[in-house]
Amino acid sequence: MNATAAPTLGDMDSRSGISNFLTSRRAKLTPEKAGVPLYSGARRVPGLRREEVAHLAGVSADYYARLERGKISGASREVIEAIARALQLDEDERDHLIDLARMTLRRAPRRKPSNRTTVRAGIQSVLASIDAPAFVQNARLDRLASNKIGRALYSLPDDGSRDRFNYGSGQKMLTHSAVGDLEFGYESFELSTDPGLVMLVYTVEPGSTTADAMRILASWTAPALHST
């Protein structure tokens, strides 16, 4: 039986450094300065609550609590930058947080890149439930799965052939042969239950021409209704 390796002193120092730094900066930032609405009732902490920092950074409260405990493995540069903005860190503090994160990530055990070519049925079901274009790739940037609207957007086959996508977060523009120019935001998420796999989801600004075009594409992928 394989024993779980105990954390080294260096690991513990890096985690405690991140924990102490984030906790102290959260305590320094008042709700008024952060622009957080004040509600009636006494506050149990002098600065921001964890939930408030999470909301300002655009992450879940559970995820931020994990980061504040020093468990930063897997956090992207974009997440670290969002935390820095939420805590209103100055340039030196921001650089210090990034350095702490790098130290922790260097000491974390590296995962072997996944060479998987299929996804679980549960992941495919999640893709099917998403209304926006969504895809799953492995560490080699092979497309392993997509939902119907994603296949319609890129005219992808249903047979699971692996096309390469450049994943991360930001903006993406493309031209579709039928509905014209399209502009998306996109975010990628590591699948914690399937190490080495990443899900990419496109976002569309409501009321935009892209939103109208995507409704047209979605109508083409909807199953036909037959009267009885």
C-alpha cells in the first residue's frame, strides 16, 4: 500500500506564508474602502470576510478559503491577479503574492500530463447541460469532447476526432460561414475529478449580435419535434 507523503517543512512554510499574507491583507481592507455594502448587525472581523473577498475576486467562497489556507496548487495566474485586485494590493504586495504562489507551486508534486483520449459519461453529461459552446481537452490540447452547440460553432464532427484548441481565459473572435463574425469571452477549468483534463466554456454578452447568432445556431442543433 502506498503511503501518502507528509508535507515537508518547506511546503508548510510556503503555505503558512500565503495564509498569513492573505489573512493580514484581508483584515486591513475595510468594507467601505472595498465598496462592499454594509448591512445591519455587528461584524465579527475588522476587515473583509472571506466571502466578500471571494465575491470581489469572482471565485467561490470555498475556493478562496482553500487559497487562504495556503492550498494554492492549481490556481492560475489570472486567479492570483483577481485576488490581488480584490484585496487592493499595491505593486510590491502583488509581486510578493505572486512570488509566494510560485514558491508553493515549485514545491508541489507535478502531475504527469494526461494522454487520455476519452471522457467519462458524467463529464459528457455536464457538457450536454451547458447552453454555451463547451469543450474538454487533455494536456496535449486534443479535443476529447464537446457539446452540440460547440460542434455547430466549429462545424466539428460527432465522431470524437481530436482538434486542437488554445485554452486559457480572455476574448476570442471568429467568423462562422453561416452567421458571420462572433465575439466570445472564455474561461477554462481544471477537472479535479479527472486530473489532466480541462473544460473550456465560452461566454456571450447578452443582447449582442453574437447572442443572436448563437440562438440561430442553437435552433439548428435542437431536436425536431414530431406531432402524434
